[in-house]
Amino acid sequence: MQKTINDLIEKKVLIIDGAMGTQLQLADIKQSEWEFEGQDLDGCNELLNLTAPHILESIHDAYAASGADLISTNTFGSMPWVLDEYQIPQMSYELSRLGAELVKKSCDKYSTPEKPRFCLGSIGPGTKLPSLAHITYDEMYDGYKIMAEGLRDGGCDIFLLETCQDPLQIKAALHALNDVAPQIPIMVSVTIEMSGTMLIGTDAMTIAAILKPFNILSLGFNCGTGPKQVHKHVKTLSEVTRFPISVHANAGLPQNRGGQTYYPMGPDEFKDLQKEFLEINGVSFLGGCCGTTPEHIEALAKEVEEITPKKPSGFLKASLASLFNTVPLKQEPAPLLIGERSNATGSKAFRELLKANDYEGTLTVGQQQVRAGAHVIDVSVGFAGRDERADMDEVVKLYSQKISLPLMPDSTQTPALEAALKQIGGRCIINSVNLEDGEEKFDTVCKLAKKFGAALVCLVIDEVGMAKTCERKLEVAERIYTYIYYWF
């Protein structure tokens, strides 16, 4: 499927459909269709996949008839932790599957050899952010797996992670989707607020650095603002990403009219502004988000049908990232400075804070290193008598939220490393990777680094010990390089 889509965008712009909420507000939904097992679940749009499929079919048909190539499922909030707010978390799989099946009907109805239609599995961020400790990585991963299984079994062609607010949420979702259906390509679309960043504080360049190691179909923007406001962020992304870019913006900035949300941009203005994105290298997918209708999508599809997208041309030097900043590995002037004081072995102050379980206090050690000019903060919590995995989990959780620099988890214990990686939304670098404990452990660390998009600091140490001569150093380095090349 990814090859099919890549082949298509060599020739044409692919059109994503428009808003779902706008259409549901206009639909004639009976009160009984909001009810399930005696409960009034008014506002749970995903329930309508079960109780009012005819309404969803008419919306999907309208967008397909308007010229959309990618038709989105009504599953934006069908993950268990969102449905739990309506006391129906057990419905995640079924509502996701039904959502995909309904879209596939419209795709089959409107597809032609010249213009195939694709089922786009809409996957939102939910109502909780892992980087703010609202939800754990594991809970989010497990929930996205259930949702992905439903979308896959319903016939989803492409997963769309949309309106993303937190890079750690994206990672949990990518891992779940790839584990459930590695054959289904994934589009990632983040929301940039008026502040110029995602809700968590991540800007366009930083999200490009974080997602650079991952295998995704596209990276782009939706919701939050209108086409005018997102234009500069699309240009920034074009300069630094190798992925095709998607843009499905709102129909302008929302207004309040008589207590109702109103989007002021009509189809003509919307399609003119969206078309301007095609002057930017890499923009290959266009569509609409809040406030857009089949009329907006029809105007857009007609306006761009003869245009061939420009190829992606972005380049970003090898970099690390926190949630808030990007740091090139090659500093000018050199060197890259590693703050080593958040280390239970090397810092008595840090160790005493850990012994007192004063995790908030450990932040002061990290923040001092930020002020001292470090580029990266090493975190090493292991010492005798402590649960290293638990300490790493707590310290890295706080550092990820409140330290502006990329992190360097440092541990000989793979469970502790994995705990750290599940807390880091940015792109980190793992310290002290070597062959001292053999190839099996080295492979385990490489797998973790590959999965979470981390870089590695590799030491020329093998089962014999530290390499001391030039010949031995080269021998161990070449052996390590062979493994790194295999995994990365």
C-alpha cells in the first residue's frame, strides 16, 4: 500500500476529506441513536458507527463524491481510555472495526481505476498526554493496539495519527500500529497551536528531528489553526524532513457566534490558500479539518487536480531532541557537552536525593547543568540497594517534562533503559553501549534504540575487556559497526 500511495503522489496531489464533526452537527440524529444499553451517551460520536451507520455512510459518500481520495473513519476517539469516559471502553475494537467497514463501503462504491479511494483510519490523541503523566506509555500502547486491530479488521488502508499533541503519544501509537499491522502505512499529523508549538511545547523542527528515524508515510499538520497560520510551519518542515507532507487545516480560526463555534472560511478562499502549499517542496496531501465540508473538499480537489506535487527535499543534520529543542550532534564550535552530574555514582548530591526518594529534588541537579551550558543531560541512577528501573522511571519522567535539553539514559540494565525510553518523547542517546556482556544483550539494546528512535554512544569493549591497542579498538569497533548497520 505504501508503494501504491508513493506512486500516486509522484503524479498527483492526494485529497483528504473534511471535518466529521461539522457534518454530524448538521445530521438528523435521533435521541435514541445516542443511547446504548440504557445509557445516554450523547456526544460519543464513535457510537454512531453502531447505532446510526446510515448517517456515517451518507457523510463518507458525500466526501467521496466531492473528490476526496482518502476517506476518514469516524474513529477519532475510539480508544479505550476515551470511551471509558462514557463507560464503554470494551467497545473500542467493535466501534473501530465498524468505522472502517463503513468507509470501505464508500471506497468500493466510488473507486475507479483512474481514481482509487482509500480508507483512512482516523486515530486521535485521546484526552490524556503521557508526557504530562496523565497516562502511561504502556496503557496508551495497549489501547492503541485494540483500536488498530479493529481498524485493520474493518479494512483500513492507511492509519492516520492526527491532531497529535505529544511526541510520546506518537511513539506509543506507532509501536502499537506497527505491532498490529506492519503492512499498513502510517501518516502522522500534528497540531501546532497559535503559540507556534504543539500543546506539549514541540515545534515543527523538533518533531521532524524526533520522527526522522521512524518509517512513516508522511508528516504534516492539521487542526489548531487555519491555512494562513500554519503556512510558516509547513515551510519549516519542508526544509528539514524527508517525508511527504500533509496539510489539512481548519476553515480559518474559529469564532463564537451566538454561543456556537463558527468557521468563517468559505470553499473558494479555503481552496486558494490550501493550493499555495503546493509551492512548497514535499507537500503531497491536502484536505480539511474543523469547519470544512464536502463543498470545501470539492473546490479543493478541482483546483489542484492538474498539479504534480514537488518532491521532498528537506535535510536535517544528525540531531537529538528534547520535547522543546533540537540539538545537533556535531556542535560548531565543538565539542558536544554532556552534563554528567545526574549520576548516582559520580554525584553525592544526586545520590542522596535518590536515597531520600526526593525525585523532584533531582531536577535541581539537571537544571544546574542546563544553566552551566550542557547540550545533553546524562541520567544514571544505578547504585546498590535501589530498584534501578523504578528510579529511572521516576527521574526520567520529570526530566522529560521539565528539562529543556535532550537526555542520555545511562544504565547497564536493559529494563531500566526501557523504562527510560518509555518516558522520553524527544530523541535521546543511550550511553555506554558495548559488547562486554556479549552479542545477545547488545542486540537487545539495539532493538530498543531502533524501536524508540534513539541514538547510541558505543564503547570499544567486548567480552575480553576494554580494547587498549589500536588494532583491538578497530577490531571491536568494526564488530559493533556491523551490528549497528544491521539494525539501523
